[in-house]
Amino acid sequence: METRITQSFGLSYPIVLSGMSWISLPRLVAAVSQAGGLGILATGVLNAEQTRRAVREVRTLTDRPFGANVTLYFPGARDNARVLLEEHVPVINFSMGKGDWITAQAHAYGGKTIATVTTVRHAVSAAEYGTDALLVTGHEAAAHGSEVTSMVLIPSIADAVSIPLIAAGGFADGRGLAAALALGADAVAMGTRLMSTRESPVHQRCKTFAVEKDAQDTVYSSRFDGQLCRVMKSRGSARAIRRGLDLKRAFFSSREIAAMLGVNHLKLTISVLASGWKNVRQLAHLANAFKAFRLATTEGDDERGVLPLGQATALVRDIPTVAELFQRIVAEAERAGARVATATAVA
């Protein structure tokens, strides 16, 4: 298959691994890239040195193009971004912040950038400062998707910009890939589907959940981590949403984040408090969410933890290898395209 994304990024297939914390680790990233897609390493819960080691590990596992992401409002994100630039990572995916400086420095060594967006306004802004592609995240996606469904968001942004689009949110098979291409995208990103593969490090219970759950088994709320976020319905998510912002829990959870990132907890707390009440609220939500995500993804704990899960879980029915999945998706997309061609052929 050939699209602007496969041509620009050197891929065999227009399929991208979403950068998921505790899931999009080197082995899964490399498996996706080796199979012909674009693996994206998640760095949000890594400190700078861990990020550097992870990038180098990916390179020992594959010589194919790969990427890494940075969520710019996370603590330590700018340090991670600098590591990615120093390591000349081929593709840097950034979100929740302006990545013009990342784009300029990546272009200097021949790298490319992808901005994650959920609105037309942010898409236009990212295109204007030179990002190479947009990862357009619709309402159906796990975690932080748009309030607008992929069916509407993708063509709206395709009409507003001229750069390639990667559609995320609701895509798990070849029919979805064909639909995304028809809507104006050049590739799809998959999180829930690629989380549920043999190479994925996510806890086995999470893979079982993805196979068993349906589209109605997710919930979309801003009370979990302070932003509109889609997660699996469970006792853990119901409790987290009912509780909402809990500053006391956030303080203790932030200790874990500080230790994870290798930063001084007191300094982190002071810098957060100095950043204003709006940021304090958001980062407090984030502290509690980090711990809940970790408990779910690494321990399979849906009582205390919370699992980000997209509506595409309804289409996940098995746990194949990445290579097997890609072959199936491509074959399904070709059949879907043939059906459309037959249906629209002029007699």
C-alpha cells in the first residue's frame, strides 16, 4: 500500500502504533516497525536517561524507521524531547503543546515530526509552523480524544490543511483503514488493537479485557484526569470518576512520579505550586491518573487501576502477532476497497 505517509516516512504499510505509556516499549515499537508500520515509543513516564536507553534499545531491535512521543505538559517532557533530538530519532510525535522548536531541530538532521491534534484550529497551527504530518485523534480513541468523532474530524481537518494525516480513534481492522483513507487520511494509528498483540507488554488481563469488552464498555469523562478521557468501565474507573480531584492523594501519588522521573519531590512540588492554580489542578489530576494507569497496564488491576481503552475494543477478538495482524489488515483493506469500487462503478 502506498500513501503520502508511507512515501514520506519510508513505511510498507500506513499503520502507526500509538505511543501508550507502559505499553509502547522498545519490543512492541520494533515489532511494529519490522512489520512495515511506524512504531512510536512512549516516553511520558521515562526520565531523560531512560528515554535515551529506550531509543538505543529500539535501534538494536530494528533498522526500520521508528518514532518517539513527548507530551509537552508532562514533567520532564522537554528534557526527553532534547534527548530524542540528540539521538536523531527519525520521527518525533508531540502533543499538548507547541512543537515548533522540535520541528525546526528535527528538520536540521533530516528528521520528521508529527503533531497530535483534536481540533481544526490546532491542526492549522501545527501545519503553519512546518510539522510534517498530523495525528488526528477522534472521539472514539482511548485516553485523550476529541469531542468530535473520527468520521467528522478527519475530513474537516483534511479540508483545512495540505499535509498528511494519520487517523486515530476507532481503527482496528482493514475496513477502518479503508474508511480512513476515503475520509482523507493517509494512515491510521492503532492503540487498543496493537495493545492486544503478542508482542505487547501490557498485562495479560488487559489483553483479555480488550477481547471481551464491547464499545459500550468504555466511559468518557473529564473527572478522571482533568481532561476528557476515555477508559474502560470498571470499579476502578467508576471510583476515580466519582472521586474527581483529590489533592491529598495527588500529593502522595506525585512522590511516585518524582521517583520515576528521578527528580526531587520537594522541587517538583514547589515548581507546580508556583505555576498557578490551573496547572496545580491539572497536574494533581495527572498525578493520580499516572498511578491508576500504571496499576492497570502493568499489573492488570482494574479495582485500583484504570485502563485506557478505545471503542475499537469491539473489533478486537484475538491476540495475534503484529506481523499477522498487519497482513490481515492489508487484506481486509483491499477487499473493502474493491467493494467500494464495485459499488461506485459507473454502469
